[in-house]
Amino acid sequence: MPNSLSQQLAYLRELLNNGFYEENLDRLVACCSGLAQDSSYVLPFFVLKNVFQEMSSLLHGVPVNVEKHSDLISELAEPIHHTLVKIMNNDQIDANDLEAIVRVHLRNASVFRLDQG
């Protein structure tokens, strides 16, 4: 993985553009884990790491059709992108930024689990 913060952020954005499938989610987890340790934005990357980790766990070893996968990732890209733009601009991340990500993820994971049950 790249060393500088800007390179790590560029790599993270590249991974995000590749999509939320299991192997890529595992790469996103590793990337966010590194960024949480290497940047002053510990909490946002810790939150993202845990969101991606839970998504990967939900997808692990389970056949998932396109519709169910869409339920799991629905509306996550926008709040994640918004938070990353703030980080790249060296802006402060507030609780509402992280709440938006976690709220959408928890709703999506709940719907996904109901569909799997």
C-alpha cells in the first residue's frame, strides 16, 4: 500500500470505485485500518473499517443475488464520499458525518439479514 497520506487516500478512493464485493471489502478494511493508524482522522477510518468489515462478514460464504447485494450497499457511497472529501480538504469531521454512514449501514445490514433469514 502507498505510504503518504494522499497516496493512501487515492488508493482508498480507487478501492471504493471498484465496488463493495467481498475481496474488495477486505482490501478496504486493511486500507482503513492503516489510515486509522497513519492519520489524524482515527475515528472516521475506524468507523469505515468496521462498516466494511461487517459488510464483508455478511457476504462471506453466502450466495447473494444482485438485488440483495444492492440492499446491502444502497446509499452508502454518498456519505462515504462526503466524508473523504472533508478529509482530503483537511476539514473537521463531525459526528453527523459518521452518523450518516453508520445509520445507512445499520439499516442496510438489517434489511440484508432479514432477506437472508
